[in-house]
Amino acid sequence: MLVHDNFHTRYPTNHSSSHRHHRSICLQTHASINRSILTTTMASEDSTAPAVFDTDAANCLTKELRSTFLAGKTKSYEWRSSQLKSLLKMLDDCEKQICDALFSDLAKPEMEAYIHEIAMIKSSCKVALKKLKDWMKPEKAKTNLGTFPSSAEIVPEPLGVVLVISAWNYPLLLSVDPVIGAIAAGNAVVLKPSELAPAMSSLLAKLLGKYLDNSAIKVVEGAVNETSVLLEQKWDKIFYTGNGRVARIVMAAAAKNLTPVVLELGGKSPVLVDSNIDLAVTSRRIVGGKWGTNNGQACVGPDYIITTKQYAPVLIDSLKHNLVKFFGEDPMNSPDISRIGHDRHFARLKKLLDDDKISGKIIHGGQTDKSSLKIAPTIVLDAPEDSLMMSEEIFGPLLPIVTVEKIEDGIEFINSRPKPLAAYLFTNNKQLKEAFVSSVSAGGVVINDVTLHLMVDTLPFGGVGESGMGAYHGKFSFDAFSHKKAVLYRSFYGDAPARYPPYTPGKLRLLKALLDGSLFGIIRALFGFS
Amino acid sequence: MTDDHEIRRSVEELRLTFKSGKTRSGDWRKAQLQAILRLVHENEDTLFRLLELELGKHPVESYRDEVGVIKKSADHALACIDQWMSPKKGRLPLVFFPASGKVLSEPLGVVLIIGSWNFPITLTLDPLIGAISAGNAVVLKPSELSPNCASFLANVLPSYLDPKAVKVIEGGREVANRLLEYKWDKIFFTGSPKVGRIVMAAAAKNLTPVTLELGGKCPVIFDSLPNSDLKVAVKRVASGKWGACAGQACIGIDYVIVEHKFASTLIEQLKKTIKRFYGDDVKNLKNHSKIINKNHFDRLRSFLEDPAVANCIVYGGSFDDTSLIIEPTILLDPPLDAEIMNEEIFGPLLPIITVDNIEESVEFVNSKPKPLALYAFTKNENFKKRILAETSSGSVTFNDAMIQFVCDDLPFGGVGQSGFGRYHGKYSFDTFSHEKAVLERSFYFELEPRHPPWSRFKLEFLRAAYNYNYVGMLLLFLGLKRVSKS
């Protein structure tokens, strides 16, 4: 029973194989002291009691990873690059399985699965592989006259053992993309995929177990209980993708161990649409970014549109036109649109639609089907500010349109709300563009397109305020999982006596000159002129 | 004592000021930095007096560790601020053409800085320089344990800096707790891990990012050195232990590791240096700071109450209750399970730990939480590499101590138990900024395969796009390449 080909455990579960498995993690870690556990395991072999991922199991898990990390295995360039290469191979080998899992969890069209998940992480892997040597190199730092003669550098080092908690809407991307950063930076990692995308969760457990180094990278499946148990452990970084409510719990738990966190949250990302635009392109980009991107269930998805009263009807017509073009007359049965993630989420969206405050304001769509978890692309005109739909992040196929008198009022509207993860503007007006970029605070800003900044690895991706903290993608991922160690090299020469007691007025003058970096002042002080 | 109402009014006023956009302008930021320069310049003598009164700091020490540091930081910020504020270009792949990407640093909003008592000017004004450079409105809460400096800041700062955008709120734990109930856009805390945890837990309620500047037991690894280097090295150790606020410094030396056979040589040299720097009469110590208050004084004394520890004293050990001065004290090989070897000492007691081979120091350091700074005096290049690769700390300084603090180009901050986040120079600016990603596209050249309805062609096209295979994209577009069937 110690030989197992599947290193992960799914918790909680009734499978005795899982139970065997998590015990075996302990056995491998400290076999010498675990005879009793072995006996227990043997004894419970036939029982059907569920294996619980409890504190003991979590202790075993982090202990093993910590010993791997302390052994220095994950620090080498070779280890990091071999893991990234294995990930790439996994993505090539298993594209079909991945697409199937995404279809099972979200009815995600293959194209979306490929563009938004598989291709994204392949490109992350490739960028990391290409740049890793550069990233790992110490960065030279300037030193000043006060420390002369000296040299300085900044050495990136892995933080240690890190936890990645991922979300269900992009269950592959949001799991593997942070893991790429953690591996590139040389950490040991535990990934906790979302239990709300069960097919991808178990596939990740299986595939990462098969392709990656199990002594340093582990998947723990499970829900609230398992996450709570994981959060009791001491991590060197926690990377969480999800909502603000859970993020607060994660950060409070991290505070107990002084663990730094990256919180990738969401928010109501607005789209401000001016009237002097290329309507056809704008509308396609909005429809693609809203409904063609996991049917609105994306953290950077457009949440609502703001436009002027006069322009709203024109824009709405065009949106409707493109909806039909993209998804046909019967979007409820279109193969090109994802479904709602799960029951609870469906119920929440239904509640937003059933809100009295928006009755009569649905101008397109509105159909729902509980059995297939489908909701049609829906446009709502002038949803009141205090409606549910305008108070919480929608995260689904409903698109409210807010109208203003002047387009500039849109900026005020956005700034009166919590800072979103993304803010979008379509315009040809240079002044409006400048005002928007400088005064709207959001994780990222895109002009004349939506969601696209997510794909640019030279731009940091992350939130601000209610949309989170910390950033990743490309080099930013490496940095998120690295400590930048300041290193100063001094020789034994060039000692300024002024640093040391006994102190004299002359020393004070010299110090002033030294800290000033003024060579002239130093010479004057040394020669005793003041 | 600041009451609730006053705090609320202050925070509301700062929000309004920030919202007005005033603090965002480069001119405003520069004017404030210049005002800080004027403040320390015009009040230099007052500051020397207050620091001497509160901590017994000699004016030269006060200049080196406080006034001078602020002057240097403000000068550096003034020289660099235009460059810091200008957007950074992000390189974009051709598939996005035509487009431009940049990263814009924007202020976070209204931030809270909680200072510490050991460097009451540096640890409040240095973060303030970062917060102002980045264009934030600020509440500064100095430590109540250095009340004179706190009052000085509260009384004098408003006459130099824009009082609508920078406020000093004095008070102790109660005021701090009340401040922590407000929603801040960043909290910058310098202090102990215990309070650090409270600050972060409070910040979690509002998803406020924090920078925690804590401390830890900063070790010195002292290799056996030839006589000429030994003298310089010991001067630097003595200065790094006793020269900065009598060891009450977060990057101050906590203990020394040395080879057994070299220990007596090191101790003899230390004794000589102590006598030269500070004298040997606890009643008449020169150039040596006092302990901040009776509590800390007693805490330090309690380290030595354990007879097993007291027996290890090889130099010093006198305490003067009236002046709160503790003599530079050296302990040789105190028990490793004693409190003094498990808590941050933060005072003028220096344990020396001996090992058979200096290489063993790496394991010793690694058996303890990650310190804010690690110092190693050695000429052995391989050993330097090993220390760098195998230990973890906020910073590493070879052949010197403390001096990394004045390098504007080096990030200053901890890791693990010594905190997280970093500042100094550009890092201070970044700590108080949000790096906003800005992508601008035009309406031309729409890549149609981005959008549904999906087809095999679109999939192949996007595969080529993601591989930046432009030839493949072109061939597909022109219909010259077959779409694979699967």
C-alpha cells in the first residue's frame, strides 16, 4: 500500500484509497516515528470511515515540503526549468483531458478553453523558461559615497513553502499560472484547487502528481474544512484568487504567522463607452469580453456599461446584433457559450434578475434554465444604483447599462465605488482618455478593448483596494514568490573614523559631508575647514 | 490624548484632500519634500536635544542615524521623483498591434504610518518621504514611548508640511487601536512581531495592504581574521552593537558566532574597543545611549537573572537604575535554551556563541527565525557564496554592519519573522504606490478569430498567434495553410 501512483488525496472522501494515501505521505516523511500510524492505517483499511484532512495530515504535508525545501532541491535552475518543461509537456499531452474537464465543470467551449486557459499558461511557461536565468541573476545596485568602497546587489531567493488557493471560473489557469511563478522562484508549493470545479480539481491532482516532482509540489483537494486546516499552517506566502469575503479570512489567518499574501479578487469592472467610436469594433469587443469569456464569470469581465442617454439605444442595438452573430438566435443552446459554474452561483444570479428594482428593465435575454445551469446573455437598462445587480459583483451573463448625461460623469460614477480590478474605456477623445487613465484607480486600465491586458506578460496583473493586493504574470509572478535580499559587500579598507566614537564636532562635519555625498565637503571636513 | 471625534475629523479631511487630487501633482510632492528638508535643517539643534534627552543619543549619533538619514532620503527623493513618477513602458507582442502598454504608478490614497521609539525621527519621517513622494495623504503615529519626539512632530510638522494632507496623531495603544479601525489604503508599521500580527489582522478587515518592518536576532558570523582586519572588523561590530541606540535597533547586532579557538582574541579586541569608544565606567559612559524606559531596562536585566546566563558574563554587566544605562556587556556561550538566545535582545548585551568550525554557523543561523539582517566578517569567497545561498534574511552585509541602511539603492525590509515589504529610495515610492497596468488599443486591425462563433480555423489561428508564429497566421489568413482535422 505504500506504493501509489497517485500522490494526492481528495478530501473529504469515502474512498479508502485516499485514506491510505494521505497516511502514506506521513509514512514517507518520517517513517521511523510512524509505526503506530502504519498500524492504524492497516487497521482502518477495511473501515469505511472517511479520511479527514485534519491538522495532523496538514502537519505531515508541510513537514515533507519543508524538508524538501530545506534540502535545497527546489533552488537549482535545473529543478525549476525541468518542472516548467514537464508542465508544458503535460499541457501538450493532456489538452483533450483538460478541455473535457473544463466542459464538464463549465460547458466551456473548446476554443475558450484553449485561448483563455491552455494557451495562457503555455505562454507563461515559455516566458518563464526563456527568462528564468535572467530573473535568477542578482541585480547590481548602486552604492553611495557614505559606504565607499563597497559593492551591492539584490539577490532574489525563494520564500520557502507556499500555498496557492485557486478559483473555479478559470480552474486551470488560476491554479497553474501562480504555480508557475512559485516554481520559477524556487519554492515548494501546495495547490488547493476549487472544489466548485470538481473535474478540473481531480484532474489537476492526477496530472500534477504524474508530471511534477511530488516531493515539492502537492495538490490538496477539498472545500472549506480543508482550506481552514491548510490556513492554520505556517506558509511563507499565500496566493489566493477569489472573493473579498474569503480574502479577509485568508489575510487574517496569514497575520498569525506574519505571512505575506497576494489577493487576486474582482469587483465591478466598468466599461465607459463614448459616442465618437467605431461602434462595430467596440460592440464586438464588449460582447466577446463579457459573454465570450466564460459567460461573464471572469474577474476582469466587464461588469456594467456606462454611456450617455443618447448613445445607449445605438450601443444596445449593436450589442444585440453581435450577440446573435456570436451565439445565434437561441443562445441557451449555443455550443459557443459557457454555462453557470454551479447551483449556488446560479441561485445568486437568479436573485439579481428577480430583484423588484429591475423589473421591467430587462431589455434583452433574461431566460434561465436551472436544470442545465444556463442563463441567456441579458442586458438591463438603467438598473437603479441600489439594486442588487448594481451593488455586488455580477460575475455572470447579466450586463446592466448605466446612463449619464455627459460622458465625463462616468468617471465620477466609477470613482464613487470601490476600486475595481479593471476599468475599460472606449473613446477617440484624447482628453477623456487622459482623464480616465489618470483619475480612475483600478488594478488595470484598458483603452478601446477589454480583458486583453491579462495576456500581456510585461504588465503586472493585480488589484488595488477592494480588488486585492499584489500582482503577477511574467516577471511579476517570479517577484511575487521571491524575497529580494539586499547584499552589501565591504572590504576592510576605507573606514571613515567619523562613524565611531569618541565623537567630536569635526566628525559631525565629516558625516554631514559623507551623507551629502559631497566630495568637496568631505575634503573640507577632513582638512578641518568647516 | 486624541479623542475619537478628532481622529474621525482628521481622517475625513485627509480623504477630501486626497480626493481633490492635490497630493498627486509633482509640484506638491516636491514642495513637501523640501519642507521636510527645511524642517530637519532648521530644527537640528532641537532634535539633537530631544534625542539626547529621550535616548541619551550623542549629537553625532543623532546626525548619523536620524537627521542625516532624513536629509539624504529627502534629497534623493527630490532628485529622482520625476523619473519615479514617469510611466514605464511595457513591451507588447506584435499580435496586439497596434497597441501600447505602460505601467503607471499612482498613489494608494490615505495611508497610516506607525513609527517606533528607537529611531523616533528616522522611522517616522523616512516612510513619510516615501508616502509623500508617491502622492498619498498621511497619518503619522509616532511612538508614545518617545513622547518628546512625538510631540515635536505633532507640533512642528504642521507648520512645515501641508496640514490638510499630512497629520500627526499622538497617542498610545488605545489611539493605535482606534486608528486601526479605520479603512486605510496602506499601513506601514515598524515595531515588534507581536504588534505586527495585530496590525495585519486589523488590516485584513479592510483588505488593506501592509508593510511590516520588524526585527529579529541579527547574527554576526565572525570568521578568524588576521590582526589588521580584526581591528577594523571589531570597530564595526562594536559600532553595530552599541553605537546605534545602545543596541536598540532593528538591524543592530544581536549575537556573534565565532570559532572556539578565536573567541578569546575577539573578546580581547572587543574589550579594548569598548574602552576606547565608550569608557569603562557605567556611571560615566560616553557616546552611549540609554535604555528607553524602566520596562525595557528591567526586561534586559531579567535576561541575566538566570544564573546560568549570569555566569557567562565576561565583560560588563553593570546596570545604572537612575540613568537607565546598561554597560556594554559580553557573554560567552550562554545556554542556547536561555531566553537571551531565543528572544530579540534589543539592548547592549552581546552573547558570543562558539563553534568548532565557522561553517557550522550556517546551520546555527538557519535553526532560528529569519533575521532582518545578517552580517558576516570573512575574506573567504566560497564561504560568502555559501552564506548567500544557504541562509535567508532581509539583507546580508559582508565585513560591516548597519551601513546597508543608508544605501538608497538597496531594498530595506524583512522576510519571514522579520517582516515583509520594503522601502528606501525608489522602494519607498513603490511601497506607497499602486502600479497600474494601462493598455491602449486602437479600433483598427481587429483580430476576428478572437470572437465566437468558434471554428477550427479560429483555433488554429490562435494557436499560431500564441506561438507568435506570424508566418503561420498569415498563411492561414490567406487560406494557404490547411486546418488540421481532429
